[in-house]
Amino acid sequence: MKRLLATALLTTALVGAARSAPAAAQLTLPHLFSNHAVLQRDRPLRVWGWASAGAAIAVSLHGQSATAVTDRLGRWEVWLKPEAAGGPYVLTVDGGAAEGTSRVRDVMLGDVWFASGQSNMEFPLKGFGGAPLKNAAAEIAAATDPRVRLLRLEHKGSPVPLRDIDARWTTATPATAADFSAIGYFFAREIAAREHVTVGVIDSTWGGTPADSWVSTEAFATDATLTPAFDARARFQQDQTDADLALAAEAREDAAVRASGGKPPAHPWHPPEEAYRPSSLYNAMVAPFTGYGIKGVIWYQGETNSNAARAPYYEALFRALITDWRHDFAQGAFPFLFAQISSFNSPAEEWGLVRDAQRRALGLVNTAMAVTTDVGDPGNVHPSDKQTVAARLALAARGVAYGDRVAYQGPLFRQATGEPGGLRVWFDHADGMTSRGAPVIGFEIAGADRKFIPATARIDGATVVVTGPVPQPRYVRYGWSNVVPGSLYNAAGLPMSTFSSEERIQGHLTFP
């Protein structure tokens, strides 16, 4: 049954699909190996490419060399020993007189971070229309940083995994940074300054996309708990039946309004079909990087999975995504750091459920979460303060990836125990917990029926005592509304995460 799911997904997609294979009979490197590239320090270095079948390939970098012979399909790869941070170096790949020689200049050994997700990670320094970045002009003007390298992908989907991407590394300048992920850039800037190494960030993002599109087909085929993704896909397809007619009608209406001197109204967003196809973005915007050494991933996504069709299985899906990427990159349990979705006034959606699912993903090793509800904008899904989000992700990187003894996580739910008239909630990372003088709000309490009602709460040391008119309180939750009305912080100034004490199995509630 599992394999049938994958077969059904790919049968029509494979027809006429292009894998972006390079032309044969000439030495070719992936675009990842371009001038200004950053290679991951302290890890074995894989270099690969294509040439004529049977061609002899020689690779050299910083005094190291290795050779290979291409296989019958023209593929080759070599491995070089780990290198410490340094550079600039020249990577030379020689295929002889028949194949030619490629020289990649200004190559640095440093740390490579893969930044991915939807629009809040894609959000560039120049901002989006109607959503400016805080201090955008000053940030762009100061964006020249020789220790930061940027690689930005254009939007692309594919029915099959691609081998290469059409993007190249650049140095960080006002011109290159303006269109780059603001969080990715700010994160790299801080890590480079603290670690004193070159940091390369890969901006592989697409706004408005569901996590379903970023998971491999193999993951769907081997995990039956992810099958609701295909139901969501079916609903999306039904909604798209008349999308072309709607677009044409909107264009006619806009033209008529303009002709009469008016301003056209805002229309509903019509997401591109390829961006909502399960595995499509994994194939085009993740798969080409799986052979490239990375330090870790920073991720910001979940808003598009907050609707009724997708939110209930996000817990299983997000954990599967992390596990899937780690498997395919084959570099162990590398750090996977993510931003929890923020506050936004979207009454028909389940932002609390998605935020709690993200919190539960912290059960996976080498993960960390930046809580963002206190820097959100209830009226704009794209909050302007990306600096704070990046700083919290960088703090997490210091703790998880670089081994610094630093507080990087806000108060996290541990357990709830009985208390006269209510529950006492225990937390990790809660030393010095404070509401900063504001009322302690946002807590709800429920009995066995799971019908939550607003509760009264007070801080007691590193715990919170929650009471309410429930005869036998059993469950407690916090920050469940789409717009979180307040925040509790620990001594490090990091906010508390949305949580529910309800038991869950693979993202679904379990009932006694």
C-alpha cells in the first residue's frame, strides 16, 4: 500500500519531466560550485559533476587532490579530507583536453546553513508590498559583509528530484542582500561575527507553501500517518478547477475599473499549482543540495498548514520533514532550528494547533525553536521585526550547533499536576519567569471533555498555578488563540511557547 501511494503520485508526473541534467561530453559542475562558494568546514568534502562517460577527472583544493573516472552516465564524484575554516582557495577540476578544466575561485571553508520555508523566511531585506522590514533602509545600506555569502533560489517545482539548480553564490552587498531572506542574512551576520568564520546561507524559500510540498515522495510512501496530505491535495485540486476562469474575470474587472479611473480591489491569492503538489518543492529546491555539506537548517513555515484540512496532521508531517531531510542529506542529526509561527488574526484557522505541533517536534534530537508570538503583528501575516527572530535562531545555533553554554529556549511545558481547584504547570527553561508586570493571561483549563475555558493564572516560582470553574480539571493550555494576548518570559528574556497538556499520537488527540 505504501509503495502504491508513491507510484500513484509519480505515474503522470514522470511523463516528459526534465531533471535539469547537464549536457554530456563536457566537464560540468553543479552551480553550487561557483565563485564565492562556501564549503562546510571540518567535514569530508564531496565534489561531483558530469562529463563524458569514461573520462578521467582530477580535483584539487588547498593542497589536496583526488581523481575519479566517470560512469556510463557521465557522473563522477570525489571526496577530500575535512578542512578547517579558511580561504580564499581555488577549486580546480580538470577533465583533460577533451573535457576541459573548471576553476572555482574565492572558495571559503566555513559554515553553510540551509534557510527554508514559506514567506516569513523568504521575506527579503527590502520587504514585501504592504509589509516593510524594520529599519530596512539602514539594514540594506550596511549589508556589505565579506564574511557572509548568499545563494538565493528562484521559485521552482518539479515532479522528480533535480540534480542541479540555476543559482550561484554571491558576496553580501546592499545589492545582493536586498532581495535575500532577511532572517537568513541577519542569522548569518551574527554567526559569522561570533564564530569568526565565513558563513554561507542558501535561501530556498517559497511564500504560501505547505510543508507537504517540502517532503520527499519516499517519506510519504513509507509513513502512512502522512496520507491526510493527499486529502488536502484533493481539496486543493477541487478549488483550482475554475482558477483560470477566476483569474480571467478578475483581469477584466480590473481593466474596467482602471478605464473608469478607479483603483482595482484586492483579489484572493491564487497559489500556483506546482507549489502545492506534494514533494514538488523538495524535488526542485531541496534535492539538489543533499550532497552538499551543511552545518544545519533554519526553517520558518507552518502558516499555510494552519487551515482545517492540514493543521491536524502537522505534528506528524513536520517531524517527518525533519527526519526526511536528515536521512537524505546523510550528515547525521544536524541541527534543525525553526521559528514557531507568530500571532495573526485568522479566525478560520488553527494557529494554536500548529504552534503546539511545532513545540512537540522538539522531541527530536538537535532541534530548537524560536518563539515569535511576542513580535508578531495581528494585522499582518508578515511581521516587520525579523531581526529578533534571527537573533533567537542564532542564539539557538550557539547552544545546539556550536556548544555554547547559553540560554536559548523560552519556558517549555513539562507537565501539569493537580492543585486545589486547578492545576500546577511545570516548565523547563523557566528560571526567573515573569510577566513583566502585565496580567498573566492566555491560559485555559478543561476537564475530561476537553472543553477549554479561560482560566485565572499566577506565577509561582518556575511554575504557573491555573484555576477555573471546572469540577475536575485535567488539561491546561496556553497561547492557543491565533493572536496570543500576552507573554511570559524567563530570565533570559525568551518568551513561553504555546502548549497544550493533551496527549497526542502522531498529531491526533487520544481519548481515554
